[in-house]
Amino acid sequence: MILLCSLFSVYILAVNFYAFCSIRTMRDEEQKNDKKLLLLSAMGGTATLFAAMLLLRYRTGSMFLMIVLPLLAVINVYCAYLGFQGILLLR
């Protein structure tokens, strides 16, 4: 059970770290890759993507992303909560 919780935690941390690094490199190279941002947000890094976009002042030309990212952030945080809650209930 501890192994499952540890793997889930490492996965979430890894996706969020990669999301932050990808926003930073996209900002430095001045490229806009909306498909990559949507894929990272679907994997569980939406909260970090949205926070990094605000923190690093990364501007995307897509209004769709600016509407969908906060909604996906709420869904991802809720799914992570349910994931940890389910892992802890299996004891």
C-alpha cells in the first residue's frame, strides 16, 4: 500500500515538474505549442501549468486554453484527492 501511494506521489510530482520546465522552455524559445500544454494538463499537471503561466508571464494566443486550464485544474486536484483518499481507504 505504501508503494502504491509512493508511486502515485512520484508520478504527480514528476508530471508537475515537467510541466513547469516545459513552460519555462517554451517561454525562452518563444514557441506556442497548445497541444503539448493540453497533453500535460490531461496527465495531471494543470495546476502547475496554470500557475507557471501566471508566474512566468507566458502568454498563449489561445483563449480556449485560458478557459480550459482552470477548469482542468479543479478536476485534476479533485482526482488527486480521490486517488489519495482511495489509496488510504484500502488499508
